[in-house]
Amino acid sequence: MVHIKKRPSDIPSIEDVARLAGVSITTVSRVINKATSVKEKNRVKVLDAVKQLKFQPSIFAQRLATGKTNEVALIMPRYEGIFYSFYALELIRGIGTLCEALKLDLLLHITDVRSILSVRGVGGIIFADVIGNRHQLEDALSRGIPCVVLNNYVEDLEVSCIAIDNIGGAEAAVNYLIGLGHKRIAHISGDLVTQAAAQRFEGYKSALKKKNIALSEDIIFKTDYSRGQARMAAEKLLKMPNPPTAVFVASDSMALEVMAVAKELGRLLPRDLSIVGFDDNPSGLYGPVALTTVRQPLIRMAEESVKELNRLMTEKKSKVKKIFLPAELIIRESCQPLKST
């Protein structure tokens, strides 16, 4: 038997494994990469040598040998406060956790919409929404890179996508307020350049129309999803001569800012204003009153994106999937029936 003497600080190499097993380096490589063209006795020798030496194959060497990569990129359009965003952090958490479970290496790329993506060596890409960076998605698809789009239902491209039923969620929120007797219902939208904000606005208008409630442009406030603009909208809303009795807000963080402004102006919630948000951000539980909201399954959407991308990367001639996930109204304390006057 051949014995390999090494210092404790030495890291065993593939050459050490080959020498101990009495085979060629090529045979070791084939065993490590699970090639079928290896004699059983040689495979046993190599595996025994790997165990004795506690040899850990280089992931990068394996990739070079197989021509495959387990590296996936998560592309997130850059916006202010991204690392304080419940949406962004939930996606990163969900995607990162499942990537680890599936032995996929995750590369996070916060992108300027004008930049050209460097995707060399990447096995697949998850786009966390498409906001002004559609050219990046189209470029990746033209290169044959497996792609999945999150939070945006892409109908006109052959790409897998996983989106939330924003219209249905918004309709459920407004219908709930209407059911409580409210008719003058304001809306504070997100950035309408995003599909999610545009669809929530559409759901708001649709619910009013179905109940024959006229749309009042003076109580619709279009923002960029920031708490600063939500504050300005809330101040205008609450200082109106005939203020709305309820408001549907396109995100929980903005809804919490509306609550803060209402409290500063001496309004009681929900007596003076009923509020519904969107997201189901845990911080909504710790406002002046617990926030009624629409829950979107962000972790599920994140996990589904990794599963779908892994399928596209491993299956030959795989067909794309377009998945719609439901939203759910979560009733808490921030709404009450309108008192008749």
C-alpha cells in the first residue's frame, strides 16, 4: 500500500488521491464527476482514497470538467432604500435559503437599468421584477440563459414568470372597505411604472366601478413608494374640507406613515380613518393599531423562482411556466364600519 505523508497544514490534491488509489488523475476526475465510463474496482479505489485523505473536490474544477455551472444571479433593479425594503429582504431570504438547499451559488446584482449585465459563467438568472431593464432580460434570453421573472407577469416573451394577483388583492381590500359602509375611499399608489403598483391601482378602480361608486381624482395620490411621499399625501388627504373616510395604500410601509401623520394631526384610528395596506409587513402589527393588509406570499414566490430556474437549468427542452399566486386579505384593527351621520 502507498502511504502519502503530508504536513497537517497541507491540503490534499487530486494528484495525492490518484497516487494513493494507484490510478490516473483522469480516472479520479471521472469518478468525482460521476462519469459512468469507470471500472467499478477503480471507482472503489478512488472513493476509498478520497475518504482516507478527506479530499474535497474543487467546485470550480468540477465545473470546468463538466461544462456546467451552479451559479445563479439575482438581478434587482436599484431603488432608494432597497436594503430597508421588506419586499427585497424577503426575496433575498427566500431565494438564498433554497439556493443553499439545492447547492446553487447565488450572486446578487443590484442593477442600474442602463448597465449591461455581466453574466459570463452564470447558469441562470432570476429577475426580481422588470423595471426599465427589459433589455437586460431580452439580452439574457437571446444568449440562451435560463431566466425566471418575479413579481411581473410577462405575457409577450417566452420566459417563466411568477407573479402575485395584485388586482384581486386590491379588489378584496376595497370591497372590504365598501362592505363597512365606506364610499369616499382614497388611494395612495406606489410607483405606477411598476406592474405591481399599476395593478393595485387597477384593482382599486375596478372595485369602485363594480359597486357603482364614482372615481374621485382628488383623493388619488400617486407616489414612488417612499414614506416621504406617503407623508405628503396623508397630510393633503387629512386636511381636506371633506376628507375620505377610508384609504387603500399600495404598501404597508406607506400605510404606517399615513398612521403616523394621522396621529400627529390628532386623528383617532380607525374612528376617523380606516386604513388598508398591502404586503403583510410584520411592522404593521406595531403601529398605533394593527394594520389590516393584503398578504402577498413573497417567500413562496421566491422559493418557486429557484425551483423553476433549477428545473430550466437541468431539464433539456424544458417549457416555460407562468405562475400566478393568490393574495389574501388579513383583517386586523385599522378599519371599522362607517358611522351614519
